[in-house]
Amino acid sequence: MERVVITGMGIISPLGNGVAPFWERLVQGQSGISRIDTFDTTRYKAKIAGLVRDFDGEALFGRKEARKMDRFCQFALAAADQALLDAELNLDMTDRERVGVYVGSGIGGIGTLLEQNRVLLERGPERVSPTLVPMMISNMAAAMISIRHQTLGPTMSPVTACSIGNSAIGEAFRTIRTGDADVIIAGGSEAAAGEISLASFGNATALSTCNEEPAKASRPFDAGRDGFVMAEGAGILILESLSHARRRNARIYAEVTGYGASSDAYHMVATHPEGRGAQQAMKSALASAGIAPSEVDVISAHATSTGVGDKSETIAIKNLFGEDAYRIPVTANKSMTGHMFGAAGGAEAIALVKTLQEGIIPPTINLEQRDPDCDLDYVPGTARKAELEIGLSNSFGFGGHNAVIVLRKYRE
């Protein structure tokens, strides 16, 4: 079995575009949540989101190419470009048949769909773009990365809702581990923080309506939490077999050592109240990594800031880790980024890599009034220095999809 390592990272996020600004703001406990100013929110219950700022697809890809891609696809390509540059991976010197792309999106090009629906209603069917379907379908981020970089290896687009990033990384890990690829560009992308999503989630009372204080709206594990905050972006990592990385003298950030997936088999949108699927996915990930629960040093929680979700994840952690659950720090990146949907797993994997590398655990902000049902160490308010070796990252999605990865500080 091949060992699998991470050699490059790229991110587009509400906290910044690039790993350095993202990590800096995360450690400082800064929120990327703000009032929505991209459309009129007067009639909407929630008026806030984690929006990507200072992103210009036309400047990155040229006007002609950018117009062929939905925003989620542009995010994915930009993050992949960052990651490949960071990895210093010369694809001209690489067997492209052994380079794959595993990048997914939960909602895909919903912005393009809505725009073209308006064209249909206002101007007629003759004016609908012939590129609507390829711009809209969620596999197009993976496809466009492959086309742009001429990768010929296995390419797929997992659609497991908000667990997509971890599903992609985990499946890429398995593919490289068994020797079926040398390199895989893996992660997720999402650009769904628009009118119809805001309306639907708002009407489902799933969103925070802390509109007057956007920076305090996402508050995982806090007794006053009132829902999640929609966000957008992309998180992409370069996974390589250790043997391939060594042959090219690559810089190695961390090692992927385990992956577990499960289903709640419970409800379309609600997590299992006792965290059954979450516990199973964590257990499987640890077994895959060949480690005991007592060896985990930090947990990056899914923690979306919903009443049932945060509580059930806490229960799952306690049921699996026992007394160690109270020893292990649990951090919630979504308190600062909001919920990036299909991009969340990739972004949080990048944060966990930096956490292990720097020995700094980002805080869970806005945790001001402790929920008695959420009684673990959530690193409230301020980042914490710690000796760290092994980290676990949780991602859970609508329909009961659960995906968990285990990362380890790289050792020869």
C-alpha cells in the first residue's frame, strides 16, 4: 500500500483567496460573514452570507473563457491553479495518465441556471445559452480542471452534499493508496449563496437571522445558535503517493492516513439525533488509519451552528472517544467561514493541515453561552498552541452522508 501525502493547497474563501490570508484570519478569529450586497434582501429572512470578495474570473481566465464557466467552476479552477503552483508540480514531467481530478460540488451552477431561466421567461427560448447545461452540471469543475491541465487519469465528481470535500479527498486517498494513480487534485467548490438558496433555506428556518451582527451569526455549540450561515468558495489539495513525491523532491505538508464514510439512513435533511452515522464514519476512519481514539490530538468538527447538528456531533464524539472526548480540542472553522457547503471539507482539510504544521488550533468564535448538551473543549474565542500529531476532520451532508478523514504530521 502506498502512503499518501499532501503537497499543495489552494483556497478561495470568505476569509481570503489564498492559503496565507485564509489561515491568518482563521487563527486571529476573524469572521468572513457580512451583509449580502449582491442582491436586494429586503424580503428575505436571512440577509447575511460568507461571500467571496475580490475575485475576478475574467482577470484570471480571460473574458471569453470566464463566460463559459459558472462561478463555482471559476472558484475550483482558481483554487486548483493555486494548489498546483504551491506543489511545484510540473505536469510536463509527470505521467498525465496517472494524474486524476476528484472535485465535487453539491449544487453546481445554480447561478447560471437561474440567469438563463430569466432569459427564457423574458426573451424567449431562442435566447437561452447553448452552454447552459455544461455550465450548470456539477461535474464540470473536475472536468475543466482536467481539461485546463491535460490530466488523463481517473476523474470524478462526488455529490455527497456538504461532505463532498472529504468524500473527494478520501476517495482520492484510496485510489492512490492502492496504486491506481500517482497524483490526484482533490476537493470541492460551491457558489450557491444566491436568491433561491437563501429563500429556501430561510423558509426552512435553517439559517441564522442574526442580521444586525453578521460576524456573530455563526455560533457553533453556543446555546443561542439559531442556524447556519450560507457561504461560498473552493478548497483544493494535491494528493500524491509518497514515492512519487520523493522522486521529485516535493515539499510535504502532511500525510493522509485514514478515511471513513457512512450513512445515517435516517432523514433527508436532519442528522441522526444520536450521531449514529457520524460515529460510524469516525470509527471507520480511525480503523483505516490504524490508530486508537486515544491517539487523536485535535478534531475539526462539521459544526454548522444548528441546534440538532452540533448536539448530535457532540454525542457522536463522546460515544466514540469516551473520556478522551473531554481531552481532545474540537474546533469549528464554520464559526468564521460560514458553511461553504461542498467546499467546506476541502477548506477545513487545509485548515487542519496548517493546524498540525504550525501547532496552532484555530478558535471557535462566538461561543459565549455554553449549551449544557455541548460540553466538550471547543477552543472558545482564542487560538491555542499545542503539540499536535494527528487530526480528524468531520464532514456531514444532507441525506445522511458522512465522510471523515485522518491527517497526520508528516514523518519520514
